Amino acid sequence: MSGTADLMERARRAAKLASLHAADVDRNARFPAEAMDALRRERLLGVHVPARLGGEAASVKDLSAICGMLAQHCATTGMIFAMHQIQMGCIVRHARTPAFDAYLTELLERQRLIASATSEAGIGGDTRRSGCAIEGDGPRFRLEKHATVISYGAQADDILVTARRHPEAVASDQVLALVQQSDYQLEPSGSWDTLGMRGTCSLGFKLRAEARREHILPEQFADISAQTMVPYSHILWSSVWLGIATDAMRRARLSVRAEARKKPGTIPASATRLAELGLQLHLMRAAVRDAIEEYERRMDDPDALASVSFAVRMNNLKLGSSDAVVAITSRALLIAGIAGYRNDSEFSLGRHLRDAHSASIMILNDRLYATNAALLLAVRED
């Protein structure tokens, strides 16, 4: 097992490589292939594999730190790493079977990249409902799904797919199934020309698969979602947004220092705004750290993870972080001024601001506020 310092040094090397191509990835809305190659060379895609299978058993805290490091240099790379590790968490925590042990061993060796197919035409982004279903009774199952979004679907090695347990099951009776590249075909639907996070290549796809039944996770998706997918998502996404905000703060600080050098012995007026920005960033970082600590305390207690208070807590992390990253990058732009507004400046913040605005629509904030409202009304006190 490697220590956190070793993981972060490897992440730092991968991040520096990602930064060299980040502008081109954004400009051309292309997959960050060079950064992914670096992650594979540094063997970071498999860091969450348990020690009993030869992995490094990286903690959620470790994964969060890597997400933040990558996102400071290329938010797209940080987000792809985060989404991959969310799927890893679901398998590691909920699929301790010989078939999945063999899969994780292979993933560790080959550094396979996992995507997720939870959205669906006619249902949208409600991950707790599915229209498609697992079909067939033999050792292999069939599945057809029109996913409205599969981020980096065309570049993934494997995909975790939500589906109804069988064709007669209700929409909320779901399982999570692993399909490998040799098991499925993807037919793209639509294009991906967006404001930010352009390199995630989050197209829609019609997915047709025939795969091994033993690659259906044994636990109900409702439990997987509450105990792992939702908290991992909100923590790791928030860590990516924290990385964006951290680099925005860095660029704002450099711009203030450049201004100060023009008038030695004076403190620029923008320095006060910079101090205020530092406070906002500190509060955002503290919120992410607090959520990680709370989750790691509760992660082996299914009852605690199923509680209303924990669900609201995780939703609040996502809501707060998605607002904070936009506020911090916007304030950083005001501090940097025209230099931050320019795309050809070392202080440029255009990509940061565009990527930050993706946060509120990755699970629409209004939906989470409505969910929290219903949860809070359902309990007498908390």
C-alpha cells in the first residue's frame, strides 16, 4: 500500500501533464487522452482497489485530494477521474464476489476506465428510476438503454448501467450491472458542444449489451445509491469544484502581486478583495473536509447512511459547493480584471468560470432543494 504522500506526488505529475493540454481539450471539446495516459502510467485509476486484491485501498479522503489536485490543472481530467472513482466505490463496497474480485484484479493490472449510464430518455437524470430492464434467465443477460448522457462513453473500457431488475419490475426496483467493452455496442445520439467541462464528451448513447449475469451487483441499487453513489458523487464532485476555486484564487493572487510590484511599498486596493476571497475558499474547503470526515465515520453503518439527516447533509454539500465555486471564480475574475478576462493571459479565468457553471446542473440544484424540502418536512426534528 502506498501512502498519501506517494499518491499525491503521482497525482501531481499527472496533473502537470494534464495542464499542458487543458486549453486544447477545452477549445476542441475533446477527451483528455494525454492526461488519461498519464493517470494510467501513474496507476491512479486503480488506487481504490482493496489491499486484499493487491490494490492501494485509497480512502475517500485520498480520492478527494487527487480530484482537487487534477482539477487545479484541468477540471475535465479531475471530473473524469471523480466519475470513474464513484463507479469504483460502488463495486468495491457492494460487489465482494469472485467475479468482481477477478474484475478488480484485471482493472488494477490494465487500469481500465469505467463510465456510468444512469440517465435515460423519458426519465431524465432521476437515477432512482429506470425504464430499461434486465432481460433473459440464463447465465447471460440482455439490456437496451437509451442513455441521455454517458460521460466519456466512447472512451471508456467498461460501463456501470442502472436498469429495472426484470421487465415486470417497477421503475424503482433497480440493479446496477457492469458491461465491458466486448459486451456492448454504443450508438451516439446528439453532440457535445457546451459552455464548460467540454472534454468530458458527455454525449447521449443508445446502449445494447449482452453480458454475464454474475456482473450484476448483488445488492439493491437503492442501497448502493444511498450508501455509496450519492455520497461519493457529492464529495468527489465538490473536490473537483474546490480544485477549480483553488486555482482561481491562485491566479487572482498572482495578479495582485503583479500589481503590487508596480508600486513597491503599497498594498493594492484589490488585496482586500483577495483577503475576502481567501475566506470564501477556506469555508468551501472546510465544508468538503467536514463532509469527508462525517462520511468516513458513518460509511460502515447502513442505518446512519440511510438517515434523513445524512441525506440532507450530502445534498447540502453539493448545493453549497456548486454555489461557492461560481462565487469564488467570479470574484477572482473581478480581482484579476481585464487580465483575467483575456484568454491569452497567465491570469485567464474564462475556462475556470465556464467549468464552474456546470456544477449547478450536475443533478439540478432545484431538484436537490425540492428533495431536501420533502425530507425536512418528513421528520419532526433533527
